[in-house]
Amino acid sequence: MDEEALMRGRVYGADHEDPDPGPQPGRAYRVLVAGPLDGLLLDVTGWTAAELADGAALETGIGRFGPGGRACYRPRPDAPSRWDWAGDVP
């Protein structure tokens, strides 16, 4: 991956062997802030307004509960394109 691609960020759920794991044109993303998924982008293309307002519990093996656990992220009230970590759940 070149430096420009690295600076664009990596998308949550992208295959580790994907030669271009960054954001793709025409897609909508949210930046995950803090917690185990800090710095990743979440593809929210096609999500409803209600789904976007709710945030997400994202599977991750590197959170407090290990494999099968989820990291919860919620939209930041003053910057909805940034989702803050709200804790981990089993």
C-alpha cells in the first residue's frame, strides 16, 4: 500500500490482503474514534437516518471481550461523521 492510500484510512471489515482497503468513491463513511477500532472507517452506505443515529456494535477480536466481542460506537453530537467509542460488549 502506498503512503497516500495509508493516509486515506482503512475500512472496517476490509480483507487484510486487499490491495486497496481504503475508502471507495461513491460510498459514505464514518470515522471510528478511540477504542479498539480507533482510526478505522465504517462504510455506512445505504444506512437509514435511524440506523445512523443509533450507531453500531461492531465485531472485533481485539476488544475487552476478545473474539466474538463487539465495540460500540455512537455518533458525536457536534460532528456526526465521527463516531466515538462507547465501550465493549460480549
